[in-house]
Amino acid sequence: MHKQRKIIQVFEHQRLLKGNIYDEVRFETRYFDALLKLNELHENRYFTAIYGGIKFDSFVGVLQIDDLVIEVLPKVEGYTSTKNQWRDVLIDMLRVTHDLKVSEVGQAHVDKQSIHLLDIYFDWFLTEIEQLIHAGLIKQYRKETKNTLALKGKLEFAGHIRSNLVHQERFYTTHQVYDKDHLLHRIINEALGVVEKLSKGSYRYGRCKAVALNFPEVSFIASSPSTFEKFKFNRKSEPYRTALALARLIILNYSPNVKSGVENMLALMFDMNDLWERYVLAKLKQQAGGEWLVKGQDIKRFWEGKTIRPDIVLEHVETKTSVVIDTKWKNYAYERIGMDDLRQIYVYNDFWEAKMGMLLYPSPTMTKVAVEGTYAKNGYRGKIGLATVLDSNGKLSRDLGTNIFSLLTVD
């Protein structure tokens, strides 16, 4: 009998203490020990170990430790929204930034209060595999070295002598085989095994077993990052692109850990600073119209071997005026604005010869300019902007890009 899955929801920067009960689930020592090992595998990025527990940092997403699922949710102070609302906000931000395609899973599943982020990614992966099976799985050529009763391909002399001193009617050869047991299917099969292990106790387990039954038997593989780097798509394999990307996400974030007493662990976490930057960039591109050119990842040489890259650079189509935006996923308070942030936006302004530079923070109330000043050099303007994350209905604001453009002025 499979263990019933337990779920704990926490916000970023929140603490979990050993032995305490959260959402009617006790945070046991075995979970704490496993989490420390999992965090160590990911360069201790996701949380900080404290006395008797852990304290989450700016990473959000989901961690699964055996039968325990921990959802780490974003939060802006000042909102009274529930955890499930912030879960939906996170899902929507991932959808907008193309890290997640909710449409491939079905909105009805997303609306279930018991579903979490791993559920959505797993369902998306299974849907992709079902579609590939329905369309017909491809065959590819591969090399196979083994004993055969007929001489075909290249005879491997060393292996032939070693293996066939007694059975001289056999030939140890390397030859080409055209079948479904190739690298692409081996990777997908490995990911299916991870999904099956982590879905025990959920509605998905039966679906995963059904998909596996319809999938061909293939050789075992233990994938590493280099496995995915060397794969090249062609016309036949192009339909597999999304499935392979999801398989990579699942496999490389999976950490089986027998020593800790917990069999399976998986971390699917996102840096909230990076996600906020990419979400703002996506909304600005969507809502720029024909007035602004929106660029991300704009890089300039700063020093010997050093470059600088502001989060977002805007250029007004008519006036050619530039605006630099540096996004900060922090709770805004004027007295806590760091000098490093102010110096950084000044340097961006200088190098891009921008007329305006803006530090953009999330806001619980409204989109507005909180503080505005003028730099002495060349009359550059600096602004600290606040952007509302949620609308009046508690949903992710769909007009964020338009609202940000309203804060800008061009000469």
C-alpha cells in the first residue's frame, strides 16, 4: 500500500522547525535530514540551515521528500491573499515566462486545490508522451555489439576470441540496428520511472503505469547533463523537443538518496528574482505596442574581461530615448534601499546613456513612482517604481506592462 501524500505550504523566507506541525503535517527529523542533503546537492541555494530547522531563501517552487511535498510560494508583504492564491500566482508567472504550459494540462486540473507544481509538470510530461505514442514513436539507427549466429557488420576480434572459444558457430560483431531502443526513448523511459516513483499515493500513479505499458522496452540509462548536451534534433525527432526538455528537468532535479532513509527526492525551484525579471520583461514585450522597443540581456563591456547587463532596456521608437529598468524582488521600504542597488542603476544609466533609470519593486497596493531624483551628471533621472503584482480580484495583474509604461516619461 502506498503512503498518502502530505503537503506543507510555506512562503519564501519562512522557517520550518523540526517537530512542529504545519498544515496538519509534522515536519519530522527524517525530512529535515533529507532536505539538508538535497540542498547540499544544489549548492545550498534553496534554504539556510538554522538551529532546529531551515529558513527558505528567495527560491520558490516545490520540494518532494518521499511522501512529503513542500510548496514554497512567493509573497509580497501587505497582501492578505491565501496560500492557494499565491500558488496560482506562481503558476501564472511560470506560464507567462514560458516555463510552464498550463494549456497542455488543462485548467480544470490546475484549479484543483490539492494539485501542486510537480503535478502540473508531471501531467504535462505524460500528456506529451501520450501524444507521441498516438502519433507513432520513431525508430533510429544505433550500433549494437553482441554475439550473433550470422556474420554481419564488423567482427570484433578481441571480443570474438574471448567469448567464442567454445561456441565457434557464433560471431561477436558490431552492427547497426534500426529500432525504438535509442537514446531519445531511453531518456524518456528514465524520466517516466522518476514520475512513477514520485507519484505513488496520487491519482497520477495509474496514468503513469498505463503510459509505461504503451511505451517500448528500452535499455537502461543514467542520464547526466552531458547526455542532453550532445543530443541533436532532426526532422523526425523534432516532435520530441518538449518531452525531452521536460525529461531533462525531471531527471536532473531528481536525487535518490538511500542513505538518509528517504528513497526519492526532487526539487523544482525557481529564483524569484530571476522569475520576477523575466515576468516583467514578458509583460513589457506583450504591451509595448509600437511605441517602445523592449530588450532583455543587453550586454556591454565594462572592464577587462568584465561585462554588465541591466535587466531590461527600453528604447522609445520615435525619440530614441533609452530607459534602463533593474527589477528587484524585495519588499520595498525607502529606508532599506541599498546603496549597491542605487550605484548599479547609475552605472547602467551612464553606460547606456539613458535618460532614465528605474529600480522596480513589487507592490501590495498600486503601480506608482515612489521616489524620483535627478543625477548631477547629464541630468539623468532616477526613479524607484512600485509595480502591483495582484489585481483587485487577487489574480496576477494582466496590465503590469501597461502600468509600468505609464510611469515613464520621454522628452
